[in-house]
Amino acid sequence: MASTIVERGRPAAGPARRRGVLGWFDPRGRRLGGLAFILNRLTGIGLVAYLYLHLLILSMLVQGPDAWDDFVDVALSPPFLALDVLLLTGMLVHGLNGIRVGLVGLGLVASRQKALFIAALVIAAFVALVGALRIFAGE
């Protein structure tokens, strides 16, 4: 039995895609724009998760200065600093890709969206690298 999905009377190109939330992250058969969309979803979910974690960590302030000082000692450790670099990278990728999506949505650069996505990734990688060097240098 062929595994194609029929939508609006036309068979889907390629293998059937997973439906539902898991289908959001299925990279099979996607072009660069679809991969950019998946990356935007992943970074968005990561940033929302960070927001809740950040609020949880800030609640440590009510436990007094000793609890906060203990957390600061942990926050300055290399594994935690690596998570800061990951956060910075996620923010850059999500933000720059969001600008690309906005420009394409306005019809300003629809024909150049692949080049914009690649440029956004290059800029994000460069700024994340500079940020990582500064984070680990203690600046």
C-alpha cells in the first residue's frame, strides 16, 4: 500500500508525513524553508522553557542571600556558562530567523529567503562565537 497523504484531491509528494505535533519536527522531505521553520519552532520552545526556568531561579531570591550566593557559584561554572552560550545562540537564531520570516511575509524579499536564512545562520554563529569567548573570559 502506498504511503501518501491526499490533501485537497492531490497526492502529497514523497513519503507520508507524520501528523500532529511530532510532524512539526519531521525533517523528511522538507526544503530549506521547512528546516528553517522547524529550527524556529525548536528555538521558540527552548526560549519559553528558559523563561520558566529563569522565573524559578529568581524565586531563589526569597530564600535569602546565602541561597542566592550558592546559586551564583554554580552559575559561574563552565557547564552553566555553556548553557548561557546555548541560550545566546537560540536567541540569535530565533530572532534573526523571525526577521527573515517577517520580511518574506511582507513580500519584500520572498525570492531571497534562502540566502537570508543562510546569512542569518552565519551572523548568529559569528555573534555566538564572540559571545562565547566573552562569556568564558568572564567579561
